[in-house]
Amino acid sequence: MSKRDYYEILGIERSADEAELKKAFRRLAMKYHPDRCPDDPHAQEKFKEAKEAYDVLGDAQKRAMYDQYGHAAFEGGMGGGRGGAGFGDMGDIFGDIFGDIFGGGGRSSRPRRGADLRYIMELDLEEAVFGVERKFDIPTQVNCHHCNGSGSEDGKTVNCRTCNGHGRVRMQNGIFSIQQTCPHCGGSGRAIEKPCKKCHGEGRLEETRTLSVRIPAGVDNGDRIRLAAQGEAGPAGTEAGDLYVEVRVREHEIFQRDGNNLYCEVPIRISQAALGAELQVPTLDGEVAITIPPETQTGQQFVLRGRGVKSVRGGRTGDLVCRVMVETPVRLTREQRELLEKLEATFAEDDEHTPRAKGFMDGVKQFWSRVTS
């Protein structure tokens, strides 16, 4: 049976360039890949057909022969058979399509960098609000002082024997051949012949470093400060990672923070709530006087504008919200008890002075009326 034209198989013109050729093959590879079409008995055959076409047209010499002689160019040994270009460039194609499946591929040979680190820094509320400069110790890996991070005892490197200096190795998986970053040299293409005696060729040593960080004013829980290149040193002198200082703000004995606003509870006596009073309340900048009007109820809020936190990202400063809590007196003296008893007696059945209690009792009566009717 005569073979189909390779250009027809790939769906391209005879004048198609290399980029168009690769694009056409990628499209067919995705469409007919056996793992994507497990129920199609013809998918594998179509995939092999597309690959054969790409094997020939992807090689400039074989393409020229095919354009001149057709399929006859590869019969009877003419032109060297089929295998040539197919697996030569398969890594480039499948690195784009199936790189995640096989754990990477393609042409990237960028050297590895050091790992990023995270440090949790606990702060008092005042430190978070006003900012602070703090020193801290962190265990990490640093460049070896003996070999200056190169990992080499004499500072010399040679071509990696695993990848022959290319930084990539070819992986065979069934019908696929893909290229991966060399696991021995990490993609650099170079290897150490005489490893450093101190770090054994790693280029890094364990060490606890003391660093300093400036915490800007207004940070909150979860905010992070990035210290570039202060993470782990990269292997064999490659780029260091970054260090992220993450803020954790301790609970405060007076204030609770919600965004840029602060909240606090202010206890007052029954007499102050009933008669009114002037109180001194704490703020981040010192004490401020607030006026409690007569007949103030527990839970009533007083807002002090601009007495909260200014966000690290700028904008309006938050507010301080003072919530009044009427405190029941304890450990009464005899005189205080007698005075309260006299006060209670003046209320008698008059509920004019306790509007909430009256509303509550009215609601209870309506509830029982509905239940018993």
C-alpha cells in the first residue's frame, strides 16, 4: 500500500518553515497521543505516522531528498533509513507538550538557585504599629569559606561526564525521547574534578547567621518583608535564594486590631453610666478624655477618629473604637448596700427607668401568648 504524502499527513504546505513544521506536529501529537485517546484503536497508528513524517521533514538533508525523490529516497538503504531527525529534536517538542509528565525537559539549562527561606517574627502591637529594627538568628546554608562557594578544591571545573557539557540528558520512555536538565551538574554542563575538603563539593556549609531587618510602621499579621539573596546559598556558588520575614503580632492586653482600626473595652461604674462622667482612655499616643453622657448603656461605642493605625501601604489612619462596659459593683460595704436598696425601692413597679427591661418583658408575654394559644 502506498504511503501518504508527509506534507499531507502534517497538514502543511511544502514551503512550510521549521516553526510551522513543529507547530503542526505538536498539534497532531496532542490529538493522537495514545494516553489521551485510550479508546481509539487508530490513534497510535496515526501518531506513529505523524512522527515518521516529522522525522523526515524535520531533518534538512532528508527533507531535500524527500522533496526530490519522494518515499523512494528511503527505500533500499538510500538516505540512511528512518531514525535520523526524529529523536534528535523530540526533546524540543515534547519538552513543551509533555514536560510536566516526565518531570521537565526542553532547552533550559539555567543553574539551580538556593532555596527561599521563611522566618516567623513575633512583634508586640506597638512594634507593628510604629515599626522597629530587629536582629534575629537563622540557621541556613552559606557559601563555603574554604572554596568561596565553588565546591572545587583548586577552583577548576571540567565538562560534566554525564551530559558531556551540554547541561541536558536524553530520557527514553516508551516511544518518547525527551531532554531533561542533567541531574549531575544541574544544567551547568560543568563538574568538579577535585571536590573541596570542607564542603565535599557542595559549595555550601551549615551556619547560623545573624541578620537585621527593618519592620516598617503599620504591618499586620501575615505581612512579609523580602530580604533578597538572604536565603540559602545556591549549590556550587550559584545564586542564593531569598528570605521572607513573616510578621506575627502578639495579642495585646488592651487593644484588639481589625485592619487599621483598634478596639478597646472601657469599664465604667453604674453611677457613671447613669449620671454621666468624663473618663481618660488609653490610645497609642497617650491618654485622651472622652465624655460619657448620662444614661449610657453597656456596649455603647465611642469613636476616636484617627487614633488607630496607619497602614503600611499608606492611606487614611484608622480609628480607635471604645466600647463601654457597665461594671456591676462587688464586695459592697453595708452603707453601699443600703443605698442601693433604697435606690431599688424607688423604682417599684415603674418601668420608665428601664426601657430595655420593659421591652424584654413585653416580648416574653407575647411569646407565651403564642405558645399557649
